[in-house]
Amino acid sequence: MPSGRSPANTPLIPRRVLFAGADRSVVRISPDGRRIAFLAPIDGVLNLWVADVRDPTRARPLTRVTDRDLGPWIVWLHNNRHVVFFREQGGDENWQAHRADVSTADILALSPGPGVKAYIQQTSRHFPDELLIAHNQRDPRFSDIFRVNVVTGDTMLLETNDRFGFIFTDPQFRIRYGVRQTDDGDTEYLQRGADGEWELFTRIDLADAMSTRAIEFSDDGTELYWLDSRGRDTAAVDLVTRQFDTISPETAISDAFRTISERGYRHLPVVSDGALVGIVTMRDLMRQARIQPADRYAGEVPKGLEGLAVAETEIGDVRGQQGFFHYRQYSGVDLAEKRSFEDVWHLMFEGELPTAAQAKAFREETVPLRGIPAAVKPLLPGIATLGKNFVPLQAAKAAYSLVCNELGFKTWLEIERSELRDQALRTVAIFPTLVTALYRLNQGLEPVEPNLELSHAANYLYMLTGEVPSPERARAVEQYLMLTIDHGLNASTFSARVITSTGADLGSAIAGALGALSGPLHGGAPSLALKMLAEIGTRENADPWLRERVLAGQRLMGFGHRVYKTDDPRSTMLRGVAERLDGERVEFAKFIEKRAVEILEELKPGRALYPNVEFYAGIVMNMIGMPDTLFTPTFACSRMVGWTAHILEQAADNRLIRPSGHYIGPEPPAPVPDAEAS
């Protein structure tokens, strides 16, 4: 209190400052990071609102309740379309679960009405349209667990609970633990045994009950994070890896493979007469399966090999549900933000990011490899002008085959690994030179020799235009090249590994990969996405154009990905690159992106379709002056690093890739009819 002022004259803090509700509370971001949901008042009553994270000021309400505040729980479903919230009646705290569709504001009750208390048991990225809800309609003392489809409202009883205060489930929607109190105040965790009966997992004394408990399961359900204070002065987080499925030594390989695949396990214990006799992994099963009759598994192979692991690799991977990809152990996006193309090239070939000295040595090794052999140069004009239509990727493939022939590429079975590595380095270095030389020759221009002082990316633009590019343009194309170096076992990379497995030379494997990349469903769509934007033309034309295509079942080029079920991180970064180059021009593309996603959500509910790398790749390359006919060849220039890295890896530990087909025709052998007389 200020000196000289009496309590009676001291201003009071307004009651509303201390007790009024926040303007926004319980803010939750959607799994894809595109929206936020929160509670905010309408006429003094808390309702559910949603907003785009890029403009939270334009929030809109999804509910308009007028009697009582919504409960302080908001949960997004992993389809990024539905939000779960809770309501009660008359202050009885029997909370009923509802879901709201963020696109249409449609509301659907997910649990029974008055007098029944519900809570969310589990959500999972593996089941984006479903969740587990527990409620006590059957018995007020216990909550049964139900599997609920939030799109349709369909409900299936998963577990009848007549003994536990709480049941733990995992992200695979499996029942894992039951928790109950004993008469003396201890806590027991029970788990299901092989016979389906509950058996004691652990017992926690009353003294430790408040600080010892299960936290949550890992995504694949094989590990449990556990808080434990027993025998400690303070609680600590432990990792429990006790498995709940086992196999016997007599289990068939197909059954073990099915269990480990369907349950998402990394390994399974092998138990005989109650004793652990070993551990089997997916790698063990795949090795054993090689000597099994192929037709035992052929019927189980998914179309397009979707989700099937066909090789082990240390090069990188894609986690589609998480919107994440990596080269070796590093995030692809982080590398594109912080390092150079040459650094990532070194990482892919050598397994580590280079030191300053290693980077200098790598540059000195690779820069001289950019030049085209003297015997091949005079042949390029004929390739560039052959036929009525010039297809740069096919022309570059033909020229590359001549280079391989001139340099004497042999089957890798007959050469040392060091020579195969040299061929791989030469391939990455020379391909941009071939692409730009052929394009200029087709345009009636002389090829531009490589500039040995420029980086790999800047030199590519230099050979295309004859002018040293600005640092901004050079960095833009470099970041695009870095983002597309590798992306798991995509069609072209798999093609390269299959061809390599036959013992064919590196040039043949690259030619096969280029053929796969030429398809519009793989690498041929950046220019088509740009063409789509040009056809739409104006913001006013966006909705009718997009709706017409979606309703007709036509594909929106630049949207959707075989692996990603959320934002493609490459597209997200390239959006930022485009904004850096020309923020005003990219605003139209961002508007089309937003409307396309919203219209797809509305007309194709349940399908998570977002911009892929091709949407903003075309925009970035157009901004730096890249001709649209060179979009796919530029993609190939970057992917050369990934392809050759996979070729080196396949050759280092090779086995001929020879899968089997699953015959579904008429039962053989059928009698062959005699030929009819003429």
C-alpha cells in the first residue's frame, strides 16, 4: 500500500480481473499444425471455436450453446477434421462426448445422454477417424470401453469392465492394463495372460501410490513409460519393455510374421514351457522366409507393395503419418535449412556430415567431374534435335547412356567398390551438365561449360542461362535440390535397387530410375501443378474450378501423396522459399492451397489430402526462371544423389530381388484343346 494512503482509499483490483474467464482457453492445435481449437464465450457461455493458425483473428464458432459452459476438454482427431468436446446438463458433471466437424460445423453425440459420464480413453494416428470412449451407462461404478467412428457415429463395444477403476489402452487400440484398489489401499496393475484371464503385473504400496503409475505406451505399443518412486527418494520415469505376445519354437514363420506386422512389434519373445528361450525380430523372419515356398505369402502382399518393407537401408526413411523424412539420422528439412547440397551429398555417400576439411576435399574431388567427355560432345546436337518433340528427360537419359559407354561402366560385380563410387560421383556431377547442354542446343544456343568456382546448385543455373545467379536464386534451387535428394523406397529408387540387384552396371540402374521418374504419378507433376494454377487464374474462379474437378473424380495435381497423410514437409518449406522470393505472387498459390484443402475435406471426407512437394516446387522453379520442361529433369538432378547412394548400398550387401506374383487366373493345368481344322 502506498505510503500515506489509508486502506479505505486504496483502489481495489476489479473482481472481473481475478475471477472472470479468459478470452480464450483450452487451446489445442490440430495434429497437422494447420488449425487451433479453443473455448471462448458467446454471450457469456463458453463455446467451441476453430481458427487457422495463420490467422487466429478470423476464428469461427463451431457450437452455440446458451445454457452452460462446455467442459474444459478439447481433443483433435488425427484426421484433422473433427474435434471432440463435452457437455453436461444442470451441473450434474455427467459429461457427454460430442464431435464437431470443423469444415461443416456438424455436431454428433458420441456417448449416451443424461446421467452417463463419458471420457476419452484413447486417440491414435493409426485410426484417424476413430477413438476409444469410456462411459458408465451399463454400471455407474465402472466404465466400459467403446470404439467409436467419429464420421458415422458407429460404436462397437471393446471391453466390458466390471472390476477396474481405470483401464489402460495403447495406440493400437488394444486393452493392456486394468488398475484397481485393494482393500488395504494398495494399487494393483493387472494384464491379460495368453488364456485371456487377468493376471497380476505389479502391486504398488499405498505410500508410493501417488507417485508410481503408468504414463503411456509408445506409438507401436511395445514400450511403456512408467513413473516409479519405489525404492527412491524421488520419482523417475522408467521404460518398460515387457512383451504381452509370445510365440513358441513351433510357430510357423507366416504366423509369426503376421503377429509382428499387425501388432507393430519390433521383436517377439520365443517361450517354451513358460521359459524364455530366445527373441525373434522382423529381420530374422525375413531371412527365414527366403527359403520358404513363395506361394505361402504371395496372397498377403498388398497392391503396390504399400506398407511392405522390402529392404533394409541406412540411407533414410519417410514417416508419413508424422509428416517427417530424414537422410541418415538427420531431418531432411533441417539439413536444407542449415547445410549445403554438397554437405548432404557427402552425408549420403559417406554416412556423415563433413568437417570443413572433408568438405573442401569432397569439392575438389567432385567439381572436375562436371565436364562432358570429348567423344560425347559432338553427339549431343543430334540428340537435342532428334524427332518432332524434344523431351528433355529422355534426351538426357540417352546422352547419359553414351557417357556410360564412353567411360566404360561395367557390371559392378567385376569392379572394386572404389570404382563404383567413382562412377556414382561422376553421375551426380555430370547429369546437370547434360540437361542444360541439351536444352540450350534445342533452343539454338551453345552449351555453357561448367563454372568450377560455383557450387553445384549455382552452377546448374549458370549452365542454363550463362549468367551467375543471384545468391537468392542459387539458394532457392539448392534448397529444392536438397529436399528431393531421397525419399524412401519410392518407385524410381526401388527400380534402381532392383536393377542393381541383377549385377547390372550403374548406368543401367540409373536409366531405369529415370524411366520410373518420368511418370506423372511419380516425378512428372510440378509443371502440371503450375498449369492448374494458371487455368484457375483468379480467386473468384477457384471454388467452381476446384469443385468441378473434385466432383468429377479428377486429381488435383500437386495434392495428395502415397505416404504422407498430413502436410508434406517439403511443400511446407518450399512455401517459405517461394515467399522469400516473391511474397506477393505466392499469395494466390496459398489461397488456392487453402481452398483446395477445404473443398477436399468437404467433398471427400475422411481423405487427408494436402499439398505435396510438387505444388510449391513448380512455383519456386517458375520464380527462378526455370523452364517448365526442365522441372522433372531438375528433380532428377537432385535424386541422382539418392539413387546412387542406394545403388552403392545394394551392391555392398546384395541379393537378387526376385519376388513372386500371386496367380489368380483359371486353375492350371487345363487340357489344351486340339487345333480346329482350317
